[in-house]
Amino acid sequence: SEVSVQSLCAANLHTDWIHSVSMAATGALVASGSDDNSISLYDVKKQQRAGIVKIFSGAFSVVLSPNSNWLFSASGDIRVW
């Protein structure tokens, strides 16, 4: 499966600026962090949101671990999901 900027925008993952995007090593998931105080996971094959977590402030950085079991985020603090 392929992912494009257009497909990510069409998925309406966020309602404010997106600061960070991270793709899983397998290409199956994309994580994004936004000023709307959320982090979204996007399923590339299904072309839809796979999950969302609300946080207390904008996510300036998100990174998926190589095996996609962990998501790291940085905003006012650093978290492991």
C-alpha cells in the first residue's frame, strides 16, 4: 500500500496544524501529532484512522518504534504510548 499527502489530508485526522509525521518501518501505519492536542494513527491499507489519543497540549514530535509497538511523543513532556 502507498500513502500520499492527499490521502492523509482527506482522512481529516486533525483540526489544526500538524507538526510531526512518522511512518512505521513496515509502512502499515502513520502517526501524526497536531496543535489540536491529539495524536492520530492512520492505517495505510484501510486508508482510515486507526486510533486517536487526546493530550494536554500540541504534539510537536511523534515517532513510532521500529516494530510499531510503541509511540513516542513530545509536547510539554515526553510520553511513551
